Amino acid sequence: MRHLRLAVFLPALILLSGCQLLTPAAAPEPPLTRIQGTLTADGNQWQLQACNSDTQYRLIPSTELQAQLQTLSADSPTSLFADISGTANTADHSFSATQTYRLQAEGHGCDDPDFARLILRASGNEPAWSILQTPQGLIFNQMGEASLALPYLEEQLPDGSVNISTQANDQHLQLWITPQLCTDSMSGTLHHLRAQLQWNTQSFDGCAAFGALRN
């Protein structure tokens, strides 16, 4: 009787194992694509035209991006510059956006001369200032002052924030970058990062966004 039970049990076990082996693996997540381009309103839809390319996508915005588009287009712009990432579907020419880096109605877009060489750009107003982070160093600009080229140290913190600092030529600079939606107080441009700058004894607030050399 014991041998009979084994004879019945073993084929069932082998069959079950075979079924488990034949179960298809989950499909891998499609890779994210970062695109800079022009968003043009087309009725209730937005069309995304990639910079320096004939490629055009029907935008499928995230809930957050949809709200941002409504805010920026409320004052009448039907064309915006967008720096976003998401999933491109070549079958239906759609782009499902998941991350917004920068969204703007005015200023440099596809014609930005600095974007390709930048790790990060931070800027603020009243008074106007900007910091361009490149692999070779920082370029610090202030209204009415000559540009300064400075070496730097960068520290990435567990909460996703970044600290960039330098003490060169008896100057002290600390730039704190925090992952938080930020709106430029003059242009209304939306950035995905908030910036706080400590320059010697002065403190400034601003916004920031990653350049082409960092995702």
C-alpha cells in the first residue's frame, strides 16, 4: 500500500513542478527615457516634439504633470518647453511621463547652450544669481559681478538631498539641493529641485534642475 501511495504521489509532484517551471517570468519594466522638447496643446491633448528630432509623441501625463500643465497654460501659452522622463511607446507614438525635471513657458529651451555640459543648474532672483555645476567645476554668476570658476566637493545625503561646497580664494559657498517642486518667482518655471545658497555671509533661495549629465 505504501508503494502504491508513492506511485500516485510522485507523478503528481513531477507534474506540479513542471507547471511551475513553465510559468512565464514577469516582463521586465520598460526603460525610462528622458526627453527635452516642445509641448504643444492640441485640443485636450499635448503633443511632445523632441529637440533636434522629427519624433513626436502624444503625451500621457502623470497626475502631477497634468496639474502643472494646467497651471502654466492658464495664462494662455499653448507651447511649453518640457524636460521630462517616462516610457516611450513606439507602437502608438505615446509618451507616458513619470518625472518632470523642468517645465517652462519662457527662457532657453531646446536652444539652451549650456544644458549638454551641465550636471546641475541652480538659480534665484532678487538679486539674480546662478550656479552651473560641470565636471570641471562650478561657475557662479551674480548680477553686476564677474563670473567665478570654483572647485567643489559634493556630498549626497540619504534623504536624496545634495550638498555642494567650496572654500576657494577665501570664499565660502554652500549649496543645498533638495528634491522638492520649486517655482521660479519671476518666470513661473517649474523645477524638480529646491536650492538654498550660502555665499559668505549671504543666504539666497532658488530652484534647480539636473542637466544632461545627470538623471
